[in-house]
Amino acid sequence: MTSHEQHQYRLGAFYVAMSALAWSLSGLFVRSITTDLTTLLCVRGMISGTAVFAFFFYLEGARGFAILRSMGWPFVVITFFSAASMISGIGSMWYASVADAMVIYATTPFLTAGVAFLMIREIPSRSTIVAAGVALFGVLIMLADRSGGTGSLFGKFLAFVMAVTVAFMATFMRQHKTMNMLPAMAASAWLCSLSTIWFASPLSVSAHNLGLIFAFAILQNAMGLILYTFGSHRIPAADASLLVSLEVPLTPLWVWLFMSETPSLGTIIGGSVVAIALFSHIAVEMRRNRAPSGATA
């Protein structure tokens, strides 16, 4: 690796790590904002979608309109699944503990492997199957803990919906790798607003909550996407996956440190099992992808 390549790798790794840090702030914002859930989703979507679209046109200039006109049905499908994941993801942390939501979300790579097998016949590796089984065991440990009550169970269900919708979105993205995804991410934020505005009261938001929602939309969502866009093409996909996975332990960590939200024993044990499965799987995939041609893991 040349000095230029090393510089690009370090820069890419820094950008992707910062995107994970930005995305990990979601739990803090959800716990800090006191407006109702639909109003939060509606206002955040308006601001975030506008910011991401502005960044897209900053990158593409006048070409942006031609890119938008050329997008077909994959754009619509990815937009739908992204919007569904936003609504269910924020909703999961609203009704359940942040730690519970992130434990279930951490199973997304394994759900993606299953969806990819069903949709595009992409056969998962043995390490993926083993890690998925271990992760499922961890989730079952967490679900066996009923200390959170029915609200927590509904939140866990929403977290599962989030993981499934992200898995479908990732599979469609894999099928259409050359498609510019920023417009779909921006449009999905607007679709999130359109879906919730009928139940929301955006004009009733206080100045304090509006400031928090604005920061939620810009710092957590839009900035996370921008940093990931700049960084992901500079480093291998497996390295990007590993760095982005830092969001899983960091999100509940911030809420525990700053909001005193302590996860239950079942969540700690189950989450530890899922984290071990996730990071072990990514490590194996990194080693396999960097092995000489013909080698197997």
C-alpha cells in the first residue's frame, strides 16, 4: 500500500467511524425530545430530507436533476424500506429501552444474508450461518426477560421490523450498486414525514424541542450519511461494516452514561452474545476477503 493509499484508508476509516458516532446519538435524542412520536418523526423527516437533498445537489450540481429523472422502480422500493426502517427504528427506542432496540438491530447482517438468499440466491458462508445462530440465541435470552412490560415488547417488535426492513433495503442496494443512494435516503425522510403528518402537530413544537429535532436531523442522520458517503468508498466494504457496527454498543452506552438508562440483566447477557456473534462474523469475513484467491474460511 502506497503512502497515498494509506492516507486515503486512514481518511476513509475516520469518516466512517465518525458516521457511526453520529448515528449512535439517536438514543440520546429520542430520550431528550419531549414532543410526541409522530411529531418527532414528521419534523425530523422534513429537515433531514431537505439537508440530504441539498448535499446531493452540492455533489452533483446540475447533473442531479438528470440522475433523479433516470431513477426507476429500485429508487421507489429502497425509499419505502428506508422510510419504514426510520419509523420503526425511532419507534422501537421510544417504546423499549435503547439497549433492547440495538441488540435486535445488531442482527441485521444475518437477516440480510437470509433475505439475499431468498431474493437473489446469494448463498451465505458457513461463518454467517453459525454467527446468525449465535445471534438468535442472544436475542432469545433478551426476549425471555419480561421486565420491560408490554410497552417494551411492542418496542422490541418495532426493532425487529427495523432490522427486517433494513435487510430488504440492503439487499436491493446490493442488486443496484451503481445507483446513487442519496436521493433515496432523502426521499425516504420526506416519505417518513408524509406518513406521519396526519397524526402530528408540527406547529405545536416548542423552541427547545425544535432545536433538538433539528440537531437530531442534521447531526445524527444527515451528517452520518454524508460522512459515510465520503468514507465508505475509500476503504474495503468489510472494514466499513466493522466500523459502522460501533453504533451498536455506543448507542446504549451514551444513554446509560448521560440518561441513566440501565439495561436489564437479560439485555446485557443477550446483547453480549449478539455483539460477540456480530464482531466475530465481521472479523472472519474481513480475513476471508483478504485471503489469497482460492483460500476459504
